[in-house]
Amino acid sequence: MEIVNGIIVNSSSYKAGKTVIISGLCGSILQEGMIVDPVKPLEYGEPGKDISFFSMITKKPTFYNTILLDSWLDTTNTSWRQLLNICKTFTGPVIMEAPGTVATPLRSAQSLLDCTDLSKELNWPLLLIIDNNHNLYEEAVKSISFLKYKECNIIGFIITCTTEDEPSHDLESIANTIALNYTTPCLGIYPFSPSIDVDKLMQGNVIKLTQKYIDILPVQKSLNLTIA
């Protein structure tokens, strides 16, 4: 079976806003008459509201069974194969949320495997989400360096402002420095919005903010999207 086009979204830290970004990207792409599905086939810990948030924004139902594990320590060869099998059953373009951060294991048995290994197995590029915190530059450098070391195909990175009390960085300057020094494009800086909350299923203005602040074209090109 031919594997469909997909993008894996990972992050430099926990709670960096992956669900919001994926929902906004998919919602924006769908509004343009193209086909894409937001997916999260593997989740650690208590079931979150991420998949419900996806459906709320895109108006599309879940069409796969999610693997739910207590933590990455519970991953096995079996769960890794299950994850691959789920990804290979998708029939259209998808944007997938990876659990945890760029280095969070997706398989703990034998040798550790993470989202970089999944990216290579499926031939899906990676999109990095970086939270605007006091360690913004350091976390960005570590994450991009790790992905570069693993020889991954990186679409780019997006900086997210996830809290109202944000550090007083010159975000555009930092984003430009990262993009220049690490030859990785910045697709945008997503601002904080008090009306968006995944846990409370508050969708606010997710799609409008995505369309205003994020460069969606590289995502569309990576997925080889055309008008339905």
C-alpha cells in the first residue's frame, strides 16, 4: 500500500501548542478547498482533549483508533508496529501530532526510536514548534541541532506564545537569527489568545490567527495539496 503524504509536528518542550497549530493549519487548508486530516495516533498519560479539539476546529470525525500508553516507558516493538500500521492506513494527507518533544521515545525496546525515526520510516517531513519561554533560543538550538544531526527533513519552525505572561524577547530578531544560523525557515510567530484553550475546548480565533501569522504555503507544498 502506498503511504500518503504527511507531516509530523513535534516540539522543543511540553505544552508548546502543537494541537492549536495543527488545528489551525488543517482548518485553514480545508477552508481553501483542499483535503487534510489532523491526527494523533499515539498518546501518553491520561487521554487529553487534543483529538476532540481537532474535530471541533475541522468539523471532521476521528477515523482511527489511538494507542494510549501510560508513558514512553510502556512502548514496545508491538506498539511501534501498531503506530506504523495506523499511519499506513491513512488514505489522504495528514498532519500528525507526535507526543512529547523531539526526543521523546516512541519505542523503548531494544534501541530507542523517536519521531525522527518515524519521519524516515514514513518519509514524512517534520515541523518544529518552539514555545516562547525564557529558554527560547537554547531550546530552539538544541532541538534543531538534534533534528539536523539525525538528518531529518525539516519544513521549518513556528514560535508559539502559549501564556499571557510572556518573556520580553524580540521574537522576530530571535526567529531570524535561528533561521539564518541553522538554515531552517521560520513559518511564523503565533500570538497568545485568551480565547483559545485546548483543555477547555475553547477554539477562539484559531483559524484566523493561523491565516494571519503563519506561512501555510510550505505545509501545502510538503503535502502536495491541490484543490479538491
